[in-house]
Amino acid sequence: MHAIQFHQFGSPDQLYIGEFPTPEPSEYQIRIRIKATALNRADLLQREGKYPPPAGESPILGLEIAGEVEKLGSKVQKWKIGDRVCGLLAGGGYAEYAVINEDLAMSIPENLDFVAAAAIPEAFLTAFQALIWIAKLQAGESVLVHAGASGVGTAALQLARLIGAKTYVTASAEKHAICKSLGAEYCIDYKTEDFAQRIQTLTEGRGVDVVLDFLGASYLEGNLQALGMDGRMVLLAIMGGAQAPGINLGMVLMKRLSINGSTLRARTLSYKAKLTHEFVEMAWAHFASGQLFPVVDTVFPWTEVAKAHQYMEANRNQGKIVLKL
């Protein structure tokens, strides 16, 4: 098969399409003929040599796919040849074919095409895990979503709206409109405003119940200030650094705060299968009805993968960037 690879760790210019062995499904896997795959920050980090795939997983970039079932493992019972599916991978999405455990595949709603479906798995499963499984966000509570116009951000806003939570976001001013359209009640321009102070003003000093963060060190003190009593923070990335000296941990103690870190890529098969099942149970009917939907910013042909990576690196996207095969 053909797959996107890179000559060596480095810039997007290292990416190229070349031949790679076609994967064979094990007994509980299905092989998918990929129609579309979506970009994630993890792809950029792996290309730079900073985020290797888990042991035993495909070295090819790409964490989510949409396509048609093309071959079945000997013990597969849930799918048949020709089924339209999407799913989350630990690697291997930037290719013509990929294999996935049958329990991690999700049937594509009839109203969605492959491009839209490819933009669902990573963003929505990550947001679902963070908000529902870890933070246990409830109706009537409030959540601050950083990077509100990112793939995970746009998914988190929709899920929070679905369960009846009040949402605040940080995003650059030009991205506020899309955040509001997805349910954000207040948008904060992180370039010109102090988000912690704004949250305190907007909540009349109560703070928010949950913070969903991707920045890490650079936002930690502000996040602790923005959280209210018994607040919960979920950290999904450290784009703003890993070291945060000089932080007053007294806020954690006095406000009884909880800080949780989580990644999804290296989780066990059983964990990801349970997460996928519960996500589908909660959300899939809402995709079919149009109440939930993936936000796609730009679609590139996969031959322009370098341009797609450069576009993401420039932080220009509002929603997901998709590669179409």
C-alpha cells in the first residue's frame, strides 16, 4: 500500500508518500480501506521525534480514520465487508489501509460523509473522556475550555451544551464566533485579557467547576485561580511547558481542587473499548440528528500533507484539518 512517511525527524518537508507493507488483521481486527484521516498535534510531535508510538503500534502517523471495512479477522462478529466505519488508532492513519480492533470501530451515521466522520474519533473521544469520565461534569455546572476552537475544544463545547453545562472559552478574537455558535456563553481573548480575572468577574467570584487545559505550566496559576471550590482540572497536553515553578499550592488545598492528567493513545484496549462503547451510547443518536457534529476547518488531499502540517503549526484552524485520500 501507499502511506505517508518521513525521511527523518524534522519539518513537514520530510513527509512523503511511499510504499509500506499492507497490515493484516489479527483475529479480532478489521482492515479498513481509508477514505479520510484527520490531523492531530500528536502527529506533529511524532514527526519531530518527540512523541513515539506505543510499543507494537504502527510507526505511521495518524490517530483517526474513516473508511470501508475491506477484510475481517477470523473471529470478527460485529462488522461485515463494506460497512462504513470510523475509529481511533494508536497509529497508522496516514495510509491506504489500517487495521483496528472491532470494538474500537464506530458505524458512520448515514448523514455524515467520510471527511466528517474522520473528524470525530480523536476530538470527541478525548473530550468525552475528559469531561464525562474524568471531570464528571454535570448539568448546571460550569466549565472553562481552553483552545475552544481546536478540534477537542469544539467537541467539548458541544458535549458540555448537550449535558446542560455553562461554558466559557479562551480563544483568539477571530475564533470567538465559532465558539459561540457551538454553545460558549462567554469568550475570552487570551491575547489581550487575563482569563483568570475575567472568569472571576463573570462568575461573581465563584469560579468554574471544571477547567479543560492543553497548555500546562503557562496556564497553571491562572487555572487554579479560575477554579471554584471543589473544582476539577483535566490536563491533556503541555503546549505551554511542563515546569511551573513558583505556583501557590495553597489554592489547591484551600479550594479542595483536583488536578488530573490524561492521555488516550497508550491506554489499554479494554479501556478504549469501554470508552468507545459509552461514547456511542451517549452521543451517536445526536450525530444522526445533527445536534452533534464534527467541525471541519479545511480538507487537504493527502498528497498535500506537508501543507496541512504547516497549516496546523500556524494555528490557523478552527476545528479539524482532514486529509482526503
